[in-house]
Amino acid sequence: MIIVPNRGRKKIRNFFLAFYFMYMLDPFFINSVMRLHRLVYYIIAITPVVVFIAEKQWSIKTKNVFKLFFELALIYTLWSFLMSGILGGDFWYASDYIKWIFKIINSCSLFIIWKNLYKKNRVTSDFETIFVNAVLLYILFSILFLLLPSLKTFWISFIYNDKQPLYIIKDSSYATRYGPAGWSSFSEAYMSLFGSLALIGQYLKRSIPKKVFSIKIIILTTGCFLYGRFALVIQLLFLGIFILYTIIKEKKIWVLGGTCIVAATGIASIIFLYNYSTVSKNVITWAFEPLLNFYTNKTFAVNSTYELANMYKYFSPSVHEILVGSGKWYELNGMPYKYTDVGFMRNIYFSGLLGSILLYGTDIYLINIFAKTFAEMNRGKGKWIMFILLLIILISADLKGSMAVTFIRYLFPLILANFYYQSHRKMEIE
């Protein structure tokens, strides 16, 4: 009988908890039992929150800083349901909104599970570490599918693929857009950006070694590369801000040398992959299509940017839509209303400026809470860089997609973790 030391058992639990996080954040469903599997997933996702509420006997004390958030969220929820049902007459937005709320509840469940295990010393990693490792695992699986096409072929047949038609999923031009949950694109890139935010936060709190940080940030950047060019641009902006902050504010010049090493490694990897196989060459060509297009046609524009530019060009809400919205989220054929999937445009079309300000104002209020609690846990440092990075995520994502509610899904549990650390520290002092 093999006896695993207690420290080893905790590391194993840390790994499996990260694996569980990965699955619950972006699940797959076995094709042969899809309906049953999905039902089980939904039950598991909400059970921790239900048990938590039941144990508190419905008398949960809300922190004062959250009261305004819940009030704003409740007002927006009621407003959006009225808009969807009365003006829209179809409740399509309400249907999507319920799905987004479910995902927020799911994220809160993950926090509850982590907190209970952490309090009992069953796991030793903090919440951010488990979350970051979950995102890393997802990206590593995508890399594995790239390296082993036969494994990807098996996985396509094993799970239920409902996000894109199979001919697109199997197209070599989209080889990078596949992960454990199937088709992986904007949502997974968004998750990678939040993983980078959490990782940078760990570094600023000095809770992660430099080498470990460097390895993880490279993998997260790879994830942005795999799942979307837009996210890769935002990730590079993230890294630029982080490098400037580290050099100017913290006087850590080593970052320059580390950046040069990472950049050289990245360039060498790109050159190697370009010549490795036809699939990897297609991947590199797709990723750097804007640069290649500029070299040949003197323009960074590609098909996706043309489509996005047209959405901006033809954005023309009526006075009524600007003031109160239309209540429409989809066209009758299932396409986004007015054929735009740009987040802020869709929100203005749907609920007007008033509803949009309410929604984005709720997000910004949460950003402020997170930045303050982060600084309190970090000797007063890092407030503004975290505020700026989160604001970049919020704004940039909704310049292309609609992620304003999903934003809460990732940020809210990170805030809960900060409050837990504060209370834990007070208990230790007392």
C-alpha cells in the first residue's frame, strides 16, 4: 500500500479542485447521455449556493458595500424583463439573462466549495491560484488537441458539439478554436484575460514566484492567441501596462530582461510552428493575418474587421431606442437584433442609454469594490492598476461582443475571496 504524505495529498486535492473549476466554468456534455449529463451539471452547479442559503436559514447578512450592487442589479433585472416582455414581446433577452445569472450562481458555488475546503485545510492554494490553474488546464488541453489530431477527432465524437456546425469545427483554419468544452472562441479568450488579471494580482501581492508567474503568463497569452486575435491584442496591452507599472512604480528592472527572453522564445516558437506542419502553418497565418495583410495590402483589415467595421458604420438607433430601447435582442431568424453582436450597441438597441448606463454602472461599481479590497490586502498598493486592467476588459470586450453580465461572473467571486482573506487575517490578528 502506497502512503501519500499529507502535503502530497493536499497538492493532489489542489489539482483536482482546479480540474473541477475548469469543468464547471466551461463544461462539456457526453454525446450519448447529453440531456441527463446537462441536468446533473445544473444540479451540481447550484447545490452549494442552495445549501449555503439553507444553512443560513435565508438570513444572510449582506456587506454594506454590496447593498448598492444588489439594488442596481435588481433594478436592471426588473427593467430588462419588462423591456423584453412588453416592448420586445418575446422574452428572448430574458432567456439569455437567466442563463447568465445561472453562470454567476455557478461561480459563487465554486467560491463556496473552495472556502469550505480551505477553511478545513483540505486544500492549500488560494482562490486565485485554483482559478488560474483551471484556465491553464483548459488551454493545455487545447494545445494537446493541436498536437494530437486523433485525440481531437475522438473528443469531437465523444462530446455534444452544439456551438458550431461540425464542418467549421473540423476546418483546419479553425484548428486552435477547440478545447475540452468543444468550440472555444471569444468566451474562452475572455476567461483567459481574467486568468491573466488574477495572475497579475498574485504577482503584485507577492504570492507567486517569478518563474512560476512567467510560465503561467506565457500559457495564458497562448490561450488568448488560440481563441481570438482580439483577446491577444488586449493581452499584449495588459502585459505592456504591467511591465511599465513594475519598472516605474516598483523599480524592478529584471522585468525588461524577462520580457526580452519571453519575446525571443515566442518568436522562435512561431517560426518553428510555421514550418512544423500544414495545420500549424494555417494557425500562424490566421493569427498574424492582419500583419501579413498589412505587408501585402498596406492595411491591417481582414474579413472579421470588415464585418466589425460595418456594424459600427450601420449603427443607427432611433430616438426611441436611444431613450428607452426596443426590448429586442434577436431578429426573428435568430440573428442579433439589427445584425450587430457588438455589446454596447446591442444593449442600447435593447434598453436604451438608461438601461445601458445602469448595466455598465453596476460593473464599474464592482470594479471599484475589487480595486479597494485588493489594495487593502496588498499594503495599499495596486489599486489603480487593477482598476485600469478591469476597465480595459469591460470596455474592450463590449466593443466586439456582449459580456457585461458575464463580467460579473468572473469578478464577483474574486471580490468574495478578497473579503474572505480580510476576515481570515483579522481572526489571526485577534
